[in-house]
Amino acid sequence: MANVDPVSIGHDFPPAFHVLHVDTDEDFLRLTRETLEREDDIEDVIGVTNADDAVEWLFERDVDIDCLVSEYELRDCSGLELLETVRERRPYFPFIVFTGTGSEDVASRAISSGATNYLQKGTSGARFVTLASQITQAVS
């Protein structure tokens, strides 16, 4: 067993994650923020309503974002187009498509385009528990 590396030694995980959430529904952004910020691993959730603002927060502001969660249907582009923009600059950045309008085709395209995960959204507590778990898993 001398050739086996310890799993967690030497890794510097953030003590609490900063999540950027992109969705056109401001009420849903608020609900997601309030729900996810109750989790121990998630310090804050920044909500924006379009891809341009997401790109600004991710690449132009002096804020460490650990994961991006995006709706599929956005006003200025699709969530998959936003994913492509992110992948051009940060190929392994955690990106979760969290949508209420997707389909199996959208899920397949999201995963094949490099999304970390794809989840159908809803307002049940179980959806947010799953999302929080996926964020933690993606960042860790």
C-alpha cells in the first residue's frame, strides 16, 4: 500500500463555497439563495438574471466563485451557450445546469458539452438538497 496516495492530504478545499446562480426568475433566485445558504458548505449564492452578468461575476470581478448553476433558457442566450463560454476559459470549472424547461435531449447535450451535472428544478426541498449535494460534490 506504499504507492497509494492519501485522498485528502494536500488538497485545499474552500471552507465554504461561493455559488453563482443564473436564472431569469428573480423569485426563484431568491428561494434558491435562501435555501442553499442554510447548508454548512455553502457560504453565499449570488443571483444574476442573464449570461452577461454571469460572465462579469465569473471573470471580471475580484470574487472567488466555486460553482456556477444555470437555467437552460436565459434571456440573452441558452445555458449551454453560457457553458461553452465558461469552458473556453475554465475547462474544468464546476457548472450545473438546473432547469425546469429541459428534456432528455438538453440533458444529453449539457453533459456532452462538459456540464458537471444536469438537474430538473422544482420547488420541493428534495430538489434543493440534491442541488446542494451536487454543488459540494462538484467543488470537492
